[in-house]
Amino acid sequence: MRLAVRTSSELNSHKKSLTCILTLVLSAVFHVQAHETHETHDSAVVEFIQEMVTKHDFSEQELMILMGDAVKKDGILNAFDKPATSKPWSFFRKLYVTDWREKEGVKFWEKHLQTLIRAEDEFGIPQEIITALIGIETNYGTYTGEFRIVDAFYTLGFYGKRRNKYFLKEFEEFLILARENNIEPDAIKGSFAGAIGIAQFMPSSYREYAIDFDGDGKADLENSVADAIGSASNYLKRHGWQRDEPIVFPVSAKNASALAEMAGKSKPNRTYSEIKEAGVQESFELGDDKSVGLFKLEGDGGTEFWMSLKNFYVITRYNPSNNYALAMVQLSQKIKALKNAQ
């Protein structure tokens, strides 16, 4: 089902009766979904549809059909409540920094070498970083998700326990994206959180950062590896990636408690000189006024301390998890080492 545009005259003629009609129809549609406060739920759906009609000239009838076919998925709610990124670093690392991803990463790199070189030349992102990113996100494009995007946003937007406004905004962006690209919104699948394609872009990021990197005239993150490589590179560049700059370093100190007290977020919010004053034993070629972050994770051998720089923080703009960002860095290093050893 492709979503059509309503004319202003059509919109005005239906505006007065829209709320009443939608409420009645949606009450019937969602009656089968037991154990919910139907009036509250139906009102939220009606409000969302009205907003799409008035702000973006969507057809309320087509949106009613789309929403009527949407399904609340407990699997989506469970995945959102217990994401892998919330696990300890020792557990998360074993999931994503693996021999399989390392070997497949080399194959992916070699297969798409020219595209990765071109992307690095244009955007400054190392080839191994983009390779690792796609490896972690979708197993190098082999698994892009099993959930209908409509179901993901419907479930998280109307039934989720947190961030409902965010997911309803992404639902809005998704419907606009589908219309702009003349694709059927109820046919697109992705992650439980609504991420789409080889590089797993949320709809708002898709509309803002996706680029045509294979020259076919469209940005297609579902089917074009080149577009995924270019778009992921564009995303990191526009979020402030600094070419040829370091990313993250492990650090230690004779007095671990001093580091523990200082450790916080990975966002660079203090200077390297402050870190040195805490008794860090390692020496890095950084200016004393260089902005750095300091965070800790629980590894196999206990607490690990990491000093992060701007590029690490940029990776967390892709996914706000230190586990995720550090796994990407470590996987990229392993892929590069294996490739160079061949």
C-alpha cells in the first residue's frame, strides 16, 4: 500500500468528521487487543493519524488501513527492554568481537575495497571502521532484521514503557520516507527498534544522512552496499569525525581508586592533563589541553578504564553505548591486523 497525498479541499471536507470516524473504526479494529485501556490507546492512534493528515497531507483512510494491520509484538517490547548493549562488557564483547566477524570482515573489505577507499578519501573514515560497523550492525549485510518497521514503531510508540515520543517521531519520519521513495511501508522489515537496511539507519537518519554512493540516482540502504558504505561514512563525518585522529586508549593507574572516582561518560569533558594528574601510567602523544573522556567497563579481568577522544564519541552518536563503540573499534583493529597479515 502506497500512501497518497490528500488535496486541501479533500482535507477540509473531511476534517470535522475525522475524529469521530477514526475513533469508531479504530475502537473496532483494536478491540481484539485485550488488556489495554482502549480509549487511551485509540485516542493516541487517532491523534497520530490526524497529525500525519494535517502536517503532511496523508490520506486518513490509507493510514487507518495501515494502522489496522499493525500488530503489537511482545518480542519487540522484550528486545527493547533487554538490549544486548546493556549487558556487561565482558559479555557483549564475546557476542560481537568474534573470529567469524573478523574473517568475514576481511572478505567484505576485499570485496568492496574500491568503494571503501573512495569513501575514506571523501569522508576520512578508516576503511576498517566502516567494515566493522556493517559487520556489527547486520553481519555484513546478511541480516537486516525480521520485524516489520510498521509493527516496530506501532509497538514501541503506543505500547512501550519509555521513549514513546521518540518512536512516534521516527514513525512519522518512516511514513514520509516511504512516500518519498514510493515504497510500501507495510513491506519494509528491519530491527526491533525500527532501524533499516545494511547500515541500520533509523528513518530520520535515513532521510538526513543517506546518500547515493553507487551513482544510480537514489539512496538505497536496503539493497546497495555502496550506498550503505557512503551513508555510514557521511553520518560519522557530519557528526564530527576527525581524520587520522586516535579513537580510544586503555589506561591504568597505580591508584585505581583515583581513576574510578574520575571515570564517567565517554564524551570528552576533561583535559588530558587532568587524566595524567590521576596517576595514569601510560604516556600518549597528546597535548595537555586535549579534550578526553574517561569511562570504565567490566571486563573478564575486572574493571577496565578507557580514555576516549572525539572520534569515540562520534561512534556513540551512531549507537549511544560504550559497549557498542568499543566493540566496533576492537573488531576493526582485528580485521585490519588479519588483512595485513595475509
